[in-house]
Amino acid sequence: MIATIGLVIGIVAGLVLQPSVPLPLQPYLPIAVVAALDAVFGGLRALIDGIFDDRVFVVSFIGNVLVAAVMVYLGDQLGVGAQLSTGVVVVLGIRIFSNMAAIRRRLFKA
């Protein structure tokens, strides 16, 4: 329940305050969002499978976002930022879709 309240407060605060992302950080935001979504769907899958652990979820969430951001940063420093960003999105996208497939199979027996 606390997480739901926090989510609602965060959404309302975002809509009211309309924060902007500084220009140097803009390349990292989409990657961070995709990495966070990967952790959320992994956590949802673990919850449905009955093996959810809140500590593992938090570490996974923060770890995914940090690793993805570091990879994009290193790609920018090496001059291959766009290609590495695409690779990160593809890998995390595959993980998100595989988690969704597992959730669908578990919920709908299909």
C-alpha cells in the first residue's frame, strides 16, 4: 500500500511541477527508464511466481539503472554512444518481453 501511495504522489508531483531534464542528462533518461521497467517486470514476475524479495528488487532496480547509465556514458566517451544505447535497449527489451511472456503464461495458462 505504501508503494502505491508513493507512486500516486510521484505522478501528481510530476504533473504539477513538470520537471525538466538537463540537456547533458537527456541521453541517459530513456535508458534509465527501460532499465527500471526491466526491474519492475522482473519483480512482478517474481511476485507472481511467489519468490519476490524486496531487497533483491531494490538492488536489481538500482543496479539496472546504474549499469545501463554507465554503459551509455562509456559509449559516449568512446564515440559509440548511439550504438551502445541501442544495444542496451535491445537487451533490456528482450528481457522485458520474456518477463511479460512468463507473466502471461502464469496468469492465463497460455
